[in-house]
Amino acid sequence: MTKKVMIGNVQVGGGASVKIQSMNNTDTRDARATLEQIARLKDAGCDITRVAVPDMEAAMSLKQITSESPIPVVADIHFDYRLAIKACENGAAKIRINPGNIGGIDNIAAVVKCCRERDIPIRVGVNSGSISREILAKYGEVNAEAMTESALNAIRQISDMDYDNIVISIKSSSPKLTIDTYRILSKSCDYPLHVGVTEAGTVKEGVIKSAVGIGALLAEGIGDTIRVSLTGDPVDEVYAAVSILKALELREGGITFISCPTCGRTQVPLIELASEIERRVCRLPYNLKVAVMGCVVNGPGEARGCDIGLAGGVNEFLLFEKGEPIRKIPAGNVVEEFVSEVVKVGEQKKAD
């Protein structure tokens, strides 16, 4: 089990549930826009968010952001240690630094001192593009061993200052390299691990790479907090992270949506209807399993464990609950009627 670290009021490690993180893509200097995005992230299921702090104006804006944010805010710092100190003073719940680019041991010591005084964790972030020349020369390439050694060296700089309130991330854009590295790292220290595949890409490719890299590690019990890195709306990162955790039964709550892949037996416009129904129901505030299946073969039987579902027929659907048939719905009216039925079942389950 990893060490317990508190990021604001959120526990990471120490046997706590896996926490979801994202990163705002707003201009941190615009506190109002950043707070509006944080609210959207929280509603999607985000536990912790991170903001870029590229200059002192952004560091000053943190004071309003951290005081009004509904979830802990991490300050992402590069190059200028003074920004980390100001972020500490202005309420950051955690400081993310790469010791290799913060300007020397004295600057690291100044950041550690400020974090110690306020009991603020430091996330040591290392990636495949920030490995020292010495380590690259030793291993001859960027590999799991080189990345792990780079991370452990960075951690040692801080732990030698008698500070162990640390979270570690060590990322690559390669899911396989990410998996290999975290496997080694998890056996080398007991600090909480922030897991993710960095620079994963747009939503289409990025979700796949993240599900492979993050999912494989979580399935082995490696990882205390995760971020799905996508080129796009960070809210999509959170939805993807939630889906990964739910697929591994590491997070409960919300709608779990299943649908069959269709085949020659399908006699309803399942692809279009399933997409529309998923869009309509997946953000409803109910803890339900919902199914949209193409035919009676993949209908009530295979989806018997679902709270409510549809099975396609000849231009119609069979509505069922826990595998038991309820009634038939014409395909042309199915979206509105089914969404209404999902709401009814959800409200009944909440009342029970």
C-alpha cells in the first residue's frame, strides 16, 4: 500500500479510492473562466484539478481560484521556483514541479520549505522528454529503467531535505513504456502514483491509449490517482477517466451504458438510436445499468443484469427491466419513451 497524502480535503494513496484529475485549459489569469470550467469538471466527476502557472499574474489569480473552487487546485510550475512559492501562499493544494527544470538545488529547497510550512504535497513530475543527459548516456535510450532512475533521483532531492509529502508521476506518450515504467517504480517506493499516458492525442486515439495504459496498471493495483490527457475539452478527460474506473469496478455511481455491436439480425436503426440514447441518459443522476440491444438474442438474456433496457425487433423495441419484458415501443418513438422510463426507474431506485 502506498503512503497517504492529502491534497486539500482529498486523500490519495493509503488505501483510498482512485481519484480522477484533469487540467484546466483556460487562461489561469482569467479566474472567472477557470472557475466556470472547474465547476464543469466537478460535475463530470473530477476530484482534483490542475492549472498552469506560467507567470506571476497567474500565480496571483490563484488566490481567488483556490478560495472559490469546489475541488482542490494543483499549481503546475515550470522553470521559476518563485511561482511555486507564490502558488503555495495563494492556496494551492499541491505543487507540481519537475526538479530538473526548476533551477538548481537551492530553488528546490526554497519550494520544499514553503510546502513544509503549509503541509502542501509536492508532485514530482518526470516524463520521457525530461531525462538527464547522464541517464540517457547510461542507458542509451529512453526506456523504463531510465525513466524510473530519473524519477527516483528527483524524489531523492526532495526526500533528502526531510520532506516526504510527495506524489509521483512518470509519463510517456507510449502506453507500453508507461506500463513498464510504473511497474518498476511501484516496486521501488511507496509514494502515491499519479498515472497517465501523456500527449495521448485527440479524443478518439487518446481515450484508447489511456484506457490501455491506465487500465492495465489499475488492473494490477498500480495507481492512486489518474489523468486522461486529451487534446480537447478537459471535461471529456473526466468522462473517459470515470469510464475506465467503472469498467474496472473501481468507481460506482452514474449510468453504466451497454449496447451490442449489431449484426445481420438487427432490424432497427440501432447505431443511431443507441448513440442518441447514450447521449441523453449518461449524464442523468442515477446509479443504473442501461442496455440498448439489437435483437432478442442479445436482449433480455445477455442484459439481464441491467436495470432497464431495450431489445430490437421488427421496427420496434421490447422494453425490459432486470430481464423481464414490460412492453413494446415503436422504433420511431423509442428515444423519448425510453429516456422517460429510465428517469422513472432511476427515481424509484433513489426512493427505495
